[in-house]
Amino acid sequence: MKRFGGFIIKEFLHIFRDKRTLLILFGMPVAQMMLFGYVITNEIREVRFAVLDHSHDQNTRDIVDRITASSYFRLETVLSSDEEIAGCLREGKVKMVLVFDRDFASNMEREGKASVHVITDASEANTASIIYSYAAGIIQDYSRKSAAPASPSSQLTISPRMMYNENLEGVYMFVPGTMAMILMLISALLTSISIVREKEQGTMEVLLVSPLKPVQIILGKVTPYVVLSLINAVSIIALGYFVFGLPVAGSLLLLIAECMLFIMTALSLGILISTATSSQQTAMMISMLALLLPTILLSGFIYPIENMPQFLQWLSVIMPPKYFIIIVKNVMLKGTGLEYVWKETLILAGMTLFFLGLSARKFKVRIDVKTGRKGPFKRKEP
Amino acid sequence: MEDRAVIVQSLSKTFDKVRALHEVSFEVSRGEIFGMIGPDGAGKTTLFRILSTLMLPGSGQAEVLGTDVVKNYRKLRKRIGYMPGRFSLYPDLTVRENLEFYATIFGTTPAENYHLIRDIYIQIEPFSKRRAGALSGGMKQKLALCCALIHKPDLLILDEPTTGVDAVSRKEFWEMLLKLKQGGMSILVSTPYMDEAAQCDNIALIQEGRILVTAAPHEVTASFSLPLLGVRSNAPWLLLNDLRQWPYAESVQPFGEFIHVIAQPGHGEPQALLSFLKEKGHPDPEVRVLQAGIEDCFMHLMGAPSHAI
Amino acid sequence: MKEEAVISVSHLYKRFGHFTANDDLCFEVGRGEIFGFLGANGAGKTTAMRILCGLSKPTSGDVKVAGFDVYTQTDHIKRNIGYMSQRFSLYEDLTVLENIRLYGGIYGLSRQKIREKSAQLLSRLEMEHMQNSLIKSLPLGWRQKLAFSVAIVHDPPIVFLDEPTGGVDPLTRRQFWNMIYEAAHRGITIFVTTHYMDEAEYCDRISIMVDGQIAAIGTPADLKASYGVSSINEVFIILARGRQAVTE
């Protein structure tokens, strides 16, 4: 155990000595969050909206008040007929129209069910989906709080309608995507590089010859990154909360546990990459091309999966970040529990085991034949 | 206790159809320095990796410290100190941190076996806070040796510890190895520098995966039976070309300031060569009878053709 | 010293912060001379060599290579030198012929000229049958010999060789020096570093660097005579060790 401890201390020393790694570790998450966060949140500050209220009751007034009270929306005008909606949006006077059905309050009390339509100008698709999710968040919050304890089944149906781009689906939220990207980067890229560096330096040979077991070597290399990734995950959540006012709707514990799982998935991928490569450059290229790009492009982070060509949709099925993003969206934004994301969780866990198994098979207690040749002899004069 | 540190029997290893080792056999006694001498690509690194349990042999057997390198590799790993061909240090850790790290992973501390490394470590101690990457070649190699010694191994396996290191550091390094040997350490070392052979108790000359000869250095040189002449003049390039014209020359090779001429049996008298050179117009050549060195033997055993290029 | 200096260095200083890597270097190398540039690890050889090749600028001092100034005319210098090192020389994943063509092209030889040169070069090395083999499939010795030939494919006035024979077998090492002699005979100046002290004896003149300074310079015979020893190895050890004892 003392051996293992010494190993981990050494690993932390490596990380803290290397300014570039440090920068990636701690600068990246903040920079990415700020970048994505500000680009997006700036757009939805003081969004003008209109209301078409067929019900005119206390509940609808409460909802409109709540929405107006948030800093995201400003009530521009109150409409009186369905015909006005299109014109109002087209002129760009408002970006969202809320439509309450007739007898909203009584429906809610009697049947525990009522519906509100959120119509947005989806010619700016991303903005539209963000506006929708913000408004939906506020309305849901209201419905949860106002539900009488006697009728727990009380439910509000919010039906979104994206005008001018009606089949836009999926809610684009930058936090889950950024989180997936950063965890992937740190866990997979940095671990694979740090393991491969030992091969390049020739220190791996000595480690293998030492009484350390291969499992210990790998665990020793990986542990510091688990800790650091977790710190990062937490700081992203914190940044989202404190800077952008994004609360965690579901269980924080569950969210962190899911982050942990995804970190494991990414680490196992990093280990797998390191067993298959022998130079830092190759490891970096593979991590970038095989992990980072798909995380950004194929996971639904930026482009909705449903809009992709069939072939890419199939490909996205094997992308671990896809499941992570689904999980985070559910837990963090929709506030659902494990019962809604157990499938994705299982898939991620399965992938992790699969990658670990594959790495264990590939990681040798001896040097692989490919590295049988000697690398360039490195020496430097000051 | 076993009196052989290493026993290798007809060991072969092939990579992608390339034979790296071919039927290699030799033995290393306890407490001796055994030199594996040969150029790059001769198979030294492959051999040492097999003996350090880092690589599986293709065929044949290898026993190190009485333990089979395949079956009992884990047990063996604790008992050998291995220094790979490249300096196996962490450039971003300091001298002290490197040493401490290698001590910890072998379950010991630098203090515990300090007596073993004291003589060497004392030379790098002034730099103990410097990062290993900023050390000069000679210093790095001393540190790497300390790291390989820190768990008090019974056998040191050093793969080309002196490659790329200047002549002074090389000399110092060998002085350290001799001291370790006096302390009872068995040492298996490889080198491409033929002049280092004299420091070993026994050597094996290795070329293209085959051992050419295994013996004590003086036995190797004594077995050289052909007459050897050393020739020197002020115009070495011309001299070299003219010497190649000498009908009784087996081989003509420059060796530092002298050109070594291996003569055919019965033509080892300097006089004959001297008059041949005078005839060719060399005003004042010097010809003397020489004792063959390891390098002469090595080249002869390689089956050196007499005319290069 | 020969009448025509192709490398002239006077009062060359190179400092990195407080560290002086090259401390008042002064020397000249003549046309067709084989100049051995020796020194302990970290003595400042690589730094000086980088300056001579136009890869870095001196802190102060005059340095001319092939008649060009290292401060202002590095492009001319690069066109007029050949360079080969033990560590990187040829592209391993290209064939022999492709490497020759590549370097010929880099140095601006015409297609016709490259064709002539490669045929000539391959026949001199007796490598015609290997012209389509990948470099990585060649034994080290062949690679080094080929690398040297490629380094002088554009007939530069000077070629810099950085430890060209490290780890090479004794026979190939000698064949390599044979080629160096031949090239020098054709008038190419050879500037070479090595850790093999017997190779120092093959040089017309050598300099030995210790701690950034040139501690000794001269013909091997003169140096041995002035230190009263029988080999350059001993000269080297006297110089490098003596200085180390003082500084440490």
C-alpha cells in the first residue's frame, strides 16, 4: 500500500509540475463554461414575450407573473386572438408566445390536468429551444409548488410549438455537453498521454520490472485523474449554478454518481488507447479524433441526433457521451430520478466494463513486440 | 546458493521474421562483471529484456539467480536491478524525488540501502533538488544507476549504460561498477564500446543475434593467431590506399593514429611491409608488431572483408 | 592552418540567462579539413554547432560559415552546408530512392541532377539493389552511410556530423570514416563530433571543449605531445576531469 501511495504522490507531482496539463485541467472547464454559457445566456436575458390567455384566472396570472419576475423574460404585450400570434412573431416583436387553454384553473383543480402552449420563433433554433426550456422550467416549478397535497397527481402539460421550424426536437443545453466534453478530455486524453509518456521515457520498463503489479501501475496512473475529474465535474455544476443560475433539478448525489460513472468510462477508454499506442502524439491524435470529435459532433451535444443521417445515428449509439448527456439532461434539468435513466446508466456501465476488459487483455506484464526496437536516444545539452 | 547468476541456453527470439537472437548460450558467475559487447542491433537489448522478464523468449531457456525468467518472473523482478538503454528517469521530478520514487515502489527507502549508493550518490547530491531532465548525460546515468541499485538487487542488468556519454563519465561509470563488484554484486552489462571490454571479467562478443565468442577478455585477444602490424605515417589517407594494395594483407583498417594490417600467416615481419611502402613512395612510415585488441578480434570474427566500400 | 578558412569563429559567446554555454570561442576551420569537435556532455558542443548551422544566433562575437554571416545570412548558410546526426537523418517510412530525391529537391537540385546523383551515390555505396527498400528495413550501418551520402548530395562546402557513428559496429564505423576521408579529399570540410576517441585521431585537427570553453585545439599529434600522453583519450580525460575538479 505504501508503494501504491508513493506512486500516486509521484503522479500528482507530474501533474503539478506540468503547467500545460494544469492549464487544461483547470482552465478548460472554466473557459468552456464561460464561452458556451455567455454566448447563450446573453441571448435569453430579457426575452420579450406575449400572452394569449383564454382562461383569465388566478393560475394563469400567477404563471405569467412568475415568468415576468425572472430576469429572462419581459412581458411585451397581451394578445386577444389566435390570429395575432403569427404576426407578432413574424414582426420580431416577441420571441415567445404563451397560450393558456380555456378553463385552465378549473381543469387543473378538477382533473389535475391543464395545458399551456409555448410557441417560440424557431428560426433561431438553439435560442428557441433554450427559451422553451427556461419557460417550461418555470412553469413546471410552479405546478409542483402549487399542487395541493391532497391531489398529488396534479399535472401541467406544457406543449411546445416551435414555429417556422416545427420539427426541431431535443433540448439543447450546453451544460451536459460541456461536462461530457471536459470529462472526456481530462479523463481519456490526459490519462492516455500520461501512461504513454512512461513508455516513451523508458520508465515503463522499470515499473514493469518492479514488484508493482500492472493493475497497481494502471490504478496509480488513473487515480489522480479520477479525483481531478470529479473536482471538475463539481466545479462545472457549481459554475452553472452560481454564474448562470442553473439549479440542479434532480438529486445532486445521483448526478455526481453518474459523473463518476462517466469518468470511469472515459478513463477506461484512455487506458485502452494507451495500451494500443506507444507515442504521446499518437495517443493525443487518437483521443482527439476518436473521442473528442464524436463527443462534440455525434453525441447530440451540438447537433440533435434525430436530425442526423441514419448512418450517423447508428454510429451515435456507440458513443458513450450520448448516454451521459441524456442522463445529465434528465437528472439536472428535468429533475428525474434513476428510474428514468437506469437504461443509459446500465449502458455506460457495460461499456466501461467492456473497455476495461479489453485493456486488461491488451496490457501486458511484458513489453509488446512492437516496442522491441529502441527509440531515439534523447539527450539535451543546456 | 547457486554459483551462477545467469544461465542462458540456446535462446532464440524472432520479431516479424527478423531474427533478433539466434541460439544464444552463455553463463554469468556470481560476483563477476560480464560484458555483452556488440554494435546496435546485435540483439543486446532483446536479450536483456528477456533476462529482465520484460519479454518472452522465442525458444530456449534462461535462468536468472536460479529462477526461470518465464515461470517465476514475479519473484525474480524483486531481485534484479534493471537499467534500460534509455535513461529511465522522470525528467520532471528532481533527483531526490526520482530516487525516493524508485525506492518506494520496491518497498524500501533511500536511507535503508544508502551504503550501497553512497559513493555514487555523493557525486550527484549537490544537485538533489534539480530536475532530472536538467542533468548532464553523465549525471543522469549516475542517478539511473542509483535508482537501479536502491532495492539492493542481487544482479544488475545494465543495457548500454555508457552510450552517448562522454569519455570521462564513461571512465567514472566503470570505476563505480568495479566498486560494486568488489561489494559482491553480479553485473551483466552491454556496450557498443569495444574498449570497455577490458574492464569485464568475461565477455561475449555479439553480432546479428549470434554470440561470436565467450571468454575472458585476455583469452579472446590471445586467441588471435594472425600477425598484426600497426602502420603510421603523415599521410594516412594515401597510406590506407597503398596498404590495401599490399598482396599479403588480410585486412587493412584504421585504428586511431595507426592503421592495423592483419597479414597472412608468415608475413608478420615489419621489414617486408616497410620496403613495400618505401617503394610506393612513403618517405618515413612507421611499422610495428602489435598485440591484437578486442576490436581487432571482433572485426576478424565478423569475417571482415579487407576492402571497404 | 590552411590559407582558406570556411568556418571562422572569433570571440563567440552564447548565454542563456546567467548560464554561459559558449564562452569566448575562437577557431578557424580550413577547406577540406576534417575538424573533430570534442567535449564532455553539456560542455556546449551542441549549442556551438547549432550556431554554426544557422539555427540559433550568438549572444556576441563574429561567426562566418562558408563566407556568410550567422546573424544575417542564415538562409545562405543553410543552403551551403550539409547536416547529419545520429538521432535523426532519414525518413524511416520512405525508401532509399525517395529519401535521396527528397533531399535533392530540398536543396534545389534539378530533376536531371537528382537522377544522376542518385545513380552515382547508389553505385558507390553498392546499394542499387536496395534502392526501393524502406529505410527502416536497413541495418543501422547502411542507414548511416546512406545518411552521410545524402547529407552531401548537394556538394556543400561544409558538412556537419553530429555523432554520426554512435552504436555502429566497428567495421561500418571504419567504412564510414573512409567516406569521410573521401569527401574531405574532394574538398568538403568535415566538422564532426564523436565520443569514440580513436576517431578523434582520424581528424586533421581537433578541439576539446570543457565547460563552454575550448580547452585545447590542435592536431592530434601536437596535443598528445604537449600533454605527454599516448592517446587523445588521455588528453580528454586530463582536460575534462581537471576542470571538473575545480568547478565542483
